[in-house]
Amino acid sequence: MITYQEKIVQNITRQFDGMSKIEVYDILQKIESLLLDFSTPIQFTEIKNALEASSRKDNVTAVDEYGYCYLEDECQYLKIYKIKSLFSDFLGGESLYFTIPGQYELIHYDNRNIEEAFCNMHLAPIVSHFLKCNHAKKRNPKTKRLLLLELFDQIDPE
């Protein structure tokens, strides 16, 4: 028979299914840091509001008078931005853009542009092989994260 706390741990760790250990450690560290600012008993709505406010403040940038972009996901080699615009809603599809370290111009996220961005880096063969087997926008069905980011997370930066 498992205890009440063990059931809670099971429910929480179920959310980590399919993630790498380093991602889980990062999330747990963020949770630990986040909880320092809240009193007990913990109220989910307070935490949710604080996370949304800090995310908007840190990650949303105006693109023009008709839209904005925000950081959707990142890893050590790539940052993915999503652009929300009045016009993109009519056209449909995801408006994903990316930057690589040392570059600050948003580039449309597609196979050709990704391959060009990494062509002179040590990751070129890995990226090229990945893009031959997968589309850049392919996501992990469990985590909904882009597979390319998951691949990059498995590569040691040294």
C-alpha cells in the first residue's frame, strides 16, 4: 500500500513521462525556487498567475501594431519563438521563428533555414541527418516539444 505522499509523487512524476533527466531537474529547481515566494498552504491560482505574469514580462515582444512574438521553447543551441498576429490567424498554421546563439534576427523555422543556420557549425551533420528523416516542425506526441530541441538537449555542449 502506498502512502498519500507517494501517490502525489506518482501523479507529479507522470507529467515527466518522456522527458530527459536534465529537463526534469531544471523543472524541479524552478519549482523549488518558485515556492520560496509563496506562503503555505499553497494556492495553485496564485502560482499560475505569478508564472503567467513573469512569462509575459520576460518573453513577449511587440512585432508591429498587429501582433507580438513570445519565446515558446529553447535549448542551448536554439531558441524558438511563436508569432501571434491578426494576419497569421487568417492564414492558419504555426508561425514559428528561431535564433541561434550570437544571432538576434528571427528566422522562419523550416528545414531549409535550419540547415543553413547550422551549416558551418559542429552540429551540421547531426542537423542534416535529422532533417532528412524528420520535418523540422515534428513534435514529440507525449511532451508536444519539437523533436529537434529534444535532440539538441541530448548533445553535450563540450
